[in-house]
Amino acid sequence: MTGKWKRFAAPMIAITIALPLLTGCFEDSKAEILAKSEDVSDKAALTEALGKPDDIAKVGPLETWTYNASNGTVAFVIAGSTVTLRKTGDKAE
């Protein structure tokens, strides 16, 4: 490698390693997600409060929207367009 490339190689490698590790630091906790969604009653308001879910599972007319949190997951069960149930879980290992 020439001197010019050596100067940039180490910082690029450090960024490549650090970026995936830092993404978990920016996730809200389960309590923060529940607080942000406290007054939410429909899908549109949920999307506005929390953004798009990390996972959507559909069974018949029911949908389960799951958001990843720094300390687990928060899932919302939706019937039609109404948020009917909120539940928390641990992170999958």
C-alpha cells in the first residue's frame, strides 16, 4: 500500500467494526417505546409515534407489529386498524 492509502485504511476499518456495535445503542428501551405509544389507538398513530415496525406478522385479520428495543422487544396486536394489545419480550438469542 502506498502511504496515502495506509492513512485511510485504519480509520475505515475502525468505522466498519464500530458502526454495527453502535446501532444497538440508539434503540429505545421497552419503557421508552411504551411511553411513546401510550395514547396510540390506531395503526396510523402508531406509525407516527414509532415509525415502521421491525417485523409484521399477520394471522387472518390480526397483525402483530414488533419493534426492537435495546433491552428486548415490544409487540402491538392490531385488529383491523385498532391497536388492541401491547406486550413486551426479551431479545432472542
